[in-house]
Amino acid sequence: IALVILILSKDKRKPRVAEIGQFVGETLEACMPAFKGTSQKLGWSATLRIRTVTALGFLEQASLITVDNRKGKVAITELGKRVVERAISNEADDLSYNLSRVSRSYRNLCVARQLDLVLE
């Protein structure tokens, strides 16, 4: 969950703190085949949101992210960027592949939400 939060905060669209639990759930649901088609909506899971808050606290304590209280958004630090770059750098690794899928799913989710706003 901590790596997913780092990936989300690395993107151009910085997630709001209040939305991050739902974004983590929806992103994992979109990119992991095991979560597709389940009766539970992972984006609305209370347990996942609690774990996301714990991971968010850990990342902030470890100085991998910063939380801008005025804007309510999460931003990645230089140290956090290096951690993500290191995890993604090994292209033959499963972790690298899955993190790339998470990043792509988050971008697709943001684009879909933006299109929904435009259509309404």
C-alpha cells in the first residue's frame, strides 16, 4: 500500500488526502485481475482505508512524502522519488511490472473521472 501511495503521489495529479484511500482501492481493483468482478468494491473497503492511513503516516514519518495541510494534497519528496525509481528500474522484476500497471491504472482512472465531469 505504501508503494502504491508513492506511485500516486508521483503522478502529475496529486491526490487529496481525503481521497487517497478510495484511489488506492480503485487503482488496485483496476490493475489486479484478482480484484476484478468481486462483489466487494475495494475502493470502499474500510479496512483498506485504515491501512492506507497507517501507510500514509509511515511515509510521512520516513520523509518519503509531504502532506500540504493548506491544500490537503500529498506530494512526493526527492527521497521518495528515488525509492520509486529504484523499484521501477529493474524491468525484469515483477514489482517493476506491477508498479507500472498501478501508475497506468491511476492515470486512466483520473482521465475517466475528468471525462465524466465534462459529460455531466
